[in-house]
Amino acid sequence: MTYRDELLEKLFDNMDAGRNEMLSEIRLLSPDEIISKAYEIVMKEDIYILLETENLSVKDLEVLTKNPYPLQSIYDSWMRTDYNHMDILRDNLNEYIYRHRKEKSIVHGER
């Protein structure tokens, strides 16, 4: 096993532990409380997938593995940003409408 593989294993062990802890706590909540946690659940799953699919360098992995709760820390960092995913959704909506208007105008001979 390479050093990088060891770091990846440690990272995912830490993330799995944090994920399992979060899910155990959520299972004890009422349905309304679970719904209020939905955003956090989805974002942490997205962070997990991102880390799973990124080709992280050894230096990146060293930073991430120093933290016993990388999912929570990255989520907390995300929540402190002023980034708004609604902007991306709005852009996507506008692109969708534009593309379909354009297709309709081509079919009907409009421009």
C-alpha cells in the first residue's frame, strides 16, 4: 500500500465515522427535525462524493487527514461562504429556457 493509499484510507475512515455519527444522531430526531437537517445531509453527501472523485494530491490528503472530522469541517467552511447555489440554478433555468426557445424557433422557422 502506498503512502497516498494510506492517506486515502484514513480520510475515508474519518469521513465514514463522521457520517455514521451524524446519521445515528439524525435517526433519533423527529420527522420535522430530520427535514430541517436535509440540507446538511445532502451537502455532506456531496462533499463525500467530491472527495471520492477528486484526484487529491498527497499534500491535499495530508491536510484533510489531520482533521478527525473532515466532512463536518468542510461543511462548516461551506456554510461560512457567501456562495449561493441559487445563482447556478438560476443560470441553469435561464439556459434551459433559452435552449428550448431556440429549438422551438428553429422548428417553427422563427428567429
